[in-house]
Amino acid sequence: MRRSLVETLIGAVVLAVAGLFLYFTYTTGYQKVDGYEVTAKFNSVAGLTLGSDVRMSGIKVGSVIGARLDPDSYLAILRLRIEKTIRLPVDTTAKITSDSLLGSNYVALEAGAETKLIPENGQIQVTQDPINVVDLIGRFIFGSTTSPKQPGSKQQPQTQTQPETQPQTQQNQTQQNQTQQNQTQQNQNQGGSGTTSSP
């Protein structure tokens, strides 16, 4: 009886600690960000979680507070809460990136030059999807290797242009030599005829 009472007390303490932890997380986490909400659509939000940072110029200006799938376009709609002091132009760009190769993802904002601002519950129109680093590494590794030759494959003979140009060059030289010989014979004939006609 006493053992079951101790186990009950230990379970109650564990539940109380877990409840305090959840309350602390809820009150100090992304729900307590004082600001306004905007949305952004991405093809993929892989690597992002609730509470992920929203940064501008490397400084945290908000948090991710939700994500859902658009049933019409099948795009991921990301809900962001931005600080009140940060106003975003309508041409702001939102992209998902990471600190390093193994770092966690976050949303990076790049403000545009427009004077018109995104209102509360507005949407960021320009977005960039996260880069799949694993896919890029795989393409670099497997794309740089040459494919092995198939057994029994025949190599196509390469066309050689140099042997074709040599006969043409020889033919042109032969024609020039014949032309020079003909001119020489004509000159000799004219010279011979001139000498016979002279008194």
C-alpha cells in the first residue's frame, strides 16, 4: 500500500513538472510575440517548426506560428508573426534558409523598396523555397562521374577534315602550274612568230 502511494506521488510530481514546462513554453514562446500576422506560400517548408525564427539582416524579428496546406494549390501556407516595430514593404521577399550545412532552418526576410506596406493578415507575395543540400551534393557527386562504356559498344569514327583539304590544295597547285606553263608556251610562240616575220 505504501509503495503504491509513493509511485502515485512520483507520478503526480512528474505530471506537475511537465505541466509547468508546457506553461513556460506557451507563455514565453512564439505565442507571446507581440506583433502582427502575415502569411507566405511555399512549395515546401521542410525543416521549419513552430517557433522557428523569422530574421531580417540576421536579427530575429518574428516567429513561425503555424503552417497548413492549401487544398486548392497544394502549397504550404506559413503563418508568421512579425514585431510591431518592423513594417514590411509589399515587395518584401521571404526565403527559407539555414545558418550552416547542419543548422536549423529559418525564414529570412529581405525588404523591398516600395513605400506601400503589407497590412496585418496580409501576404508576402515573393517567396523562395529552401535549397535541398542533400540533393545538390548528390548531383555534384554523381553528375561529375562519367558513365562507364557499355560492353560491345562501337565507337563512331571521327571525321577527319585535314586529309580532305590536302588533295584540294594539291589540285589547286597543279592547276596553277598548268596555267603558268600555258602562258609560257604562248609567250614563246608569240616570240617565235615575231622573229620569223622580221626582215
